[in-house]
Amino acid sequence: MSKKDVWVGRCDLCFSKRSLGDCLTLHKSSFNAPFKLMKAISHKDGRCEIPILHTAGGLIGGDELILNVKSEKESSALMTTVAAQKVYGTVGRSKIYPEGVYAKQVCNFSIEEGGDLEWIPQELVMFDGALFEQCTRVQLALEASFLSAEVVRLGRTASGETLGNGAWRSKVEIIRKTRHSSNWEFVDQLELSGNSLTSEHGLSSNPVFGSLIWIAPSQFERKQIDQLVNDCRSLRKNLSGTMSCTALTKGISARYLGESTQQARFWFLRIWSAIRKGRGLSTPEEIRFWPLQENN
């Protein structure tokens, strides 16, 4: 497999608050194929929503996506994707690479003082034998906020498919930076493959896994976080699957395990709304390109 057979896509995004006395956030960007940015819209609260399109239709072994995002002081932005991301499983295994080659995604986020960044892509669909590795690195200032949510389907279960001998790997590193120090806010490293897909101590053959992380501004008090966690746990009503929500030192971590990407999406969108409400922010508007939102 040569370099010309794979995609290496890069997208650089910068969000900045317009300096005209209002709350409007603008963006500037540069990118190459297979990335494409769709038209951004401004929400009533000034937040900039920008959808990202992956024009190649999916990833194969050796493909790499690099997303670099800077959120400047007092800016607010929502990033999402136009469609579910697919990772195919048959390309990459050969005599040269008998164990296959991973498709990779690297996301680097830098959030300045007062910045508020939300990263809520549509789900990732892993085909039988697919290999995918992602790394998310976040550096944020003392009073900045970061929220991300992801949903992964391991195999096209509607066709009776599982992940098989494929693997999904993820590493998340979030650091709070001040003028004099850097402190870890959250570190998470997972691999879903082999026995962990079927073991009762793993996924117990459930095909859908999801994770939500919210890192709060430093001024957000612990009692507020604890109350928010209790509120979020009450939002599991009428949803199927196993759902958990726990408090971080300054934030929330939530998980979903079950059979339905729709149920995972509903769970995380409810938590997202609760976080916005707990912060005294506007209720999230419908994400423009997302199908099957709960209030539709």
C-alpha cells in the first residue's frame, strides 16, 4: 500500500468573537480533501455552528484525518458532521501488513479564556474487520469549557455483521492550562476488540458504545456539578441500554452501552441540554444535518 492509495486530510479552524460589542462568533479556516466545510450558521445566542463533511465516503487502512481547532477568547462554537463516518474493514491487510493498517483521526483543540467549544459529530460506523485509532488532545484555559460526544457502532448489525477481528482505539487527554501550571482534567484510553466485545466485563456483545465528556469552567462549583449529574441521571427515563453519568473534578463523564445509536443520541442530547441549562445558557437548537432528533 503506497501513500498515493490513502487520504491524509487536514482541517484548521479558528473561532473568534466579533469585536463589535455583540456576542457573535466568526470563523476562519483552511482545509484539504477529503475535508470540506459546509456553510456556517449563527445561533440566536451568537454561537457559530459549522458542519464538517468528509467527501471520501469513508476511511480505509492508512487514511488519516487531522483536525486542529482554536477557540479564541470569549468565542462560542458548535462543530458537527454532515453524515455518519464509515470505517471499512477489508483494505490494509496483506502479506506486508498481515494484521492490517489502522485508519487514524487526530483532533487537537485549544480553547482560550472564556471560550466555549462543543464537538458533537454523528456516529462512527465500524465495518467487519475495521481498524480505527483516534487521539483527542484538549488544552483549555481556566474559565474555558469543552464538550464532546461520540457514538460508535461496532459492525453493521442490521446485516448481521459484527466487528469481527477489527478494533476501535481511543485516547483522550484534556489539560487545564494557567499562566504558571498545567493540570490534567481528564485522561481516558480504551480499546474495543477481541474478548472485550463479548465479555460480560466488556461490551457483552452490545454493538453500540458512546461517550460524552464535559469540562466546566473553573468557577463552576462542585455542588453545581453534583446537582447536574443527578439531573442527568434522571434523564434516562424511557431510553433503552445501560447509561451512566459521573462527576469529574470539574465536569461530567457519561457513557452509553446498548443496541441503538438513536437511543445513545437521545441520551447525550438530553445531557447536552441539561448542561446548557445548568450553565444558564440557551437551549440547544436542532443540529442542522442530524436525522432523527428526539423532538422531530
